[in-house]
Amino acid sequence: EDALADAEDLKIQVVELKSQIEVYKSEAAMEKPRSEKTEAEIVAMNAKISLLESTLEEKRKEGDAFTAQLHKLELTIKDTEADKAAAEKEARDRLLELDGLQDRIAEVKSLDDKIHSLGKELKVTKEEIIILEQQKQGFEKATHLMENERDEALEQRDLSDERTKRYIQVLGMENSTKVLLLIDEVGSISFKELGKTLGVPAGQATRWARDLEKVGVLKIKGDNVSSTLKETKVKESSEMS
């Protein structure tokens, strides 16, 4: 009964974790900037992951204990069946001996009852092992998703820090922030399209871009200019449906 209660409690924890995961997904769908995640949230996610991994390890150990118990029960049943067979043979051999015959019959019946009881215990143990395996899989999925959330938050934080350093680096340069913001957003653009977007001649846009190239925040190749800002690699879990 204690094991079943524990299993129900763990199921509730898994449901709560899934609900939390849906909240994160909802935030992403509303296009809430990941760079707003604080260091405290990242630390909290790491703590949750550590707790999940610790609980998962405990469940693995419990599974191993149940497996060992199952093996022991199977051996006990085999030994008991062998004892029963020996007792039955002895009873047949001594069928003509009236003295003690009833005791031997009672022994055989007792062994039958023990086998029946052990069979029930074996069935319960197998069912508990199945439940533990399902719980382990749930914790593994939740841990994997939390790790992805943590890694994405760290990457968004690093990207935000890099953007800030870049904009501080070009402060004071003519139209630098406007040009850098545009190219960081699109990744790469031609001088002609850059001038059109900014509403200035392509030559003027080219000069601004070359000034930014000198400080290392843009890269020019041919008639195209591209950002040197690293792309964010967002990890997504394909295991949760």
C-alpha cells in the first residue's frame, strides 16, 4: 500500500512538471524575449533538474531492488515446488504406513498454500516494476525538457550580452545603431537594399556599413554586408508530443 501511494504521488509530480512545461511553451508562443530570463530562473531550473535526476536515480535503485526481490521469489517458488514434489513422493512411498500420514498430507497442503501466496506476491512485484519503469520514463522526459529550457535561457542571455557590447562599441558613430540593428535582424543584406530600407543612397549606406566593419561588428563580402552576431541555436525536444 505504501508503494502504491508513493507511485500516485510521483504521478502527480509528473503532471505538475508537464503543466510547468506548458507554461514555458505558452511564453514562447507569445514571443516573450528569452533574454528576460534572470540568473535566478536559470539557477532554479538547474535545481529542478538536479532534483529530477536525484529522484530518477532513486527510482532506478528501487527498480533494481524489486528485480532482485522478484528473482529471489522465483527461486523460492522453485525450491518450494521441489520440496512439495519430494513431500508427495515420500507420502506415496509411505502410503501403507498409517502413522504420521495425516501430518505429511497437511505438510503438502501447507506447501500448496505457500506457493499460492508467493505467486500473488510475485504478481504484485511485477506490477510495481512496470509502474516504476513508467515513472522513470516520465522523469527522463521532464529532465530532458528542463535541460533544453535551461540551455536556451543561457544562450539567450549570452546573445543579449553580446548585443549590448556591440551597441556600446558603436555608440557615437553616425547612424550606427540603426544600421547595426537592421543588419543584426536580417543577418545579411545588399548595399542597395540597405540604402532602400534606410531611405538613403546606396553609397551612403555602404559608407556606414564600412565604418561598422572597421570595428568588427559587420562583415562585407562583395555587394553584401552581414552581421557578425552569432546565430542562436534553439534546442527543441522531439520526445514530448
